[in-house]
Amino acid sequence: MNEVARPAGQSSVEADSPRAYGRIAFVASEAPDALLAQAQLVGRYGNVAPEEADVVVALGGDGFMLQTLHRFRDSGTPIYGMNRGSIGFLMNSFREEDLPARLAAAQRVVIHPLMMEATDVNGRQHRAWAFNEVSLIRQSYQAAKLRIAIDGKMRMEELICDGVLVATPAGSTAYNLSAQGPILPIGTPLLAVTPISAFRPRRWRGALVPDRARVDIAVLEFEKRPVNATADHFQVLSVVAVRARLDQSSSMTMLVDRDHSIEERILAEQFG
């Protein structure tokens, strides 16, 4: 197997030949459609425990796919998602037939998560990982006041806003896009730093930084203007400082149908 050459830390699409995945584990969200699909697929293809599987097939929406990526992070087991939710941007289409052939022919996309290191008002340290984004959101009716540094150099003394987020390419079409942030193709060695409802400076639309950068965000006037921090589904209340950086030592592999690749999904999102 040969991997496409890329800068260190960048998510990638692997170029390799078809491979067989004999042992399949099916996991599903609590949605009725997902549970029904799981029963149908298990009846047709059998099922093994996830820790014994060559591949995990996740049935649900993007939220469940994100949970599954976290559950099996660094396990070495690839995840193939099939949409039984609503949007399903990260998912392949659901079809009961020809699953082994689809798995064998699927494109392997390797993604690295962000690591969030957050300090709360009591001085406690928290660490969590995010495949989509690390976000800071105001906790009260008052706007947050934040200070942003990149690799130790101050870049914004004061940002008055509802919040700010740091998004990976994989997460750039999620919350980042809703906040008017840029869409980043998979493989782009960048992170998006995007404000949420910026008040001052009003015209600041965010920044693109190298994916090897360390983003430090300090919360100003944190007693008067409390802020929460989130790494995907993990939340820390009342933070005073947050650091986000790509964790190059951690990874997850997604399997994607080649006729509906991640690159194609991102292009369709931009021109749709």
C-alpha cells in the first residue's frame, strides 16, 4: 500500500488496491431506521464483536459517525458509515446489497483529530479530541471577549463575539460552514479559525492557519463573560484558556465509496 505524499500531520486519501474485509461488526444509533438496517444487515452478512472485526459499519447520521470515530480512535479498525440519519455528509448511501464488494473497493481516508487542552476557572486541566472542531461559546447573555495567539504570537488582542472555533478539513462542512467559515478539501494542510457572530472587529471573517500550528485562545473577563469549550461532543464549562492543535500521533480511517468520494462531496457542497 502506498500513501499519497503529504506534509506531516495532514489528513490524507490513501491510494491502494482493493482489499477484503471478512469480519464485519455492525453498530447502529438508536434511530428506528438505523436499528432496522442493522437487523437486516446482520441477518444477511452475520456479525462479530467490534474488537474482533476487520471493519466496523456504522449505521446512523453524521453525529453517530462522529461518536463511532471517537469510540474506535487509534484502534486500527476502519469505519464505513451508511446513512440512516438526516444529512449524512460523512456517510455512504444505504444499500443492503453487495456490501462486501463495496467495502473491498472503498477509498481509505485517514484523518487526524485536534487535541483540545482546556483550563477551567478552578484551574483544572481537561483534554479531549475532536475530529470536527474545537469551539468556544459564550455561556451567558453577554458576548465573549477572547484573545487569540498562533504559535505563541499574539494575532488578535480582543475578539468580541458569540464564540470562535478551530475546524479540521473533515469538520469544515459542519459547524464551521454554518458559521460562514471556509470549506477545506480533505488533504489541505490547514485549519480554519472561524468567529461565531463577531461583533468587534466586525469585518473579521476568520483565518486559515497551517495544520501544524498551535492555536491558543484566552477568555477575557471570564467571571463577567463565562465561556464553555467543546471538542466535538466533550464539553468543559467555564474555561479561561483553550489550546487546540492537530494530534499527529492519533488517527482514524474512514472507508468511502469511490463513486461518491469525500472530494466529490466537498465540491458538491460548494457548488450546490
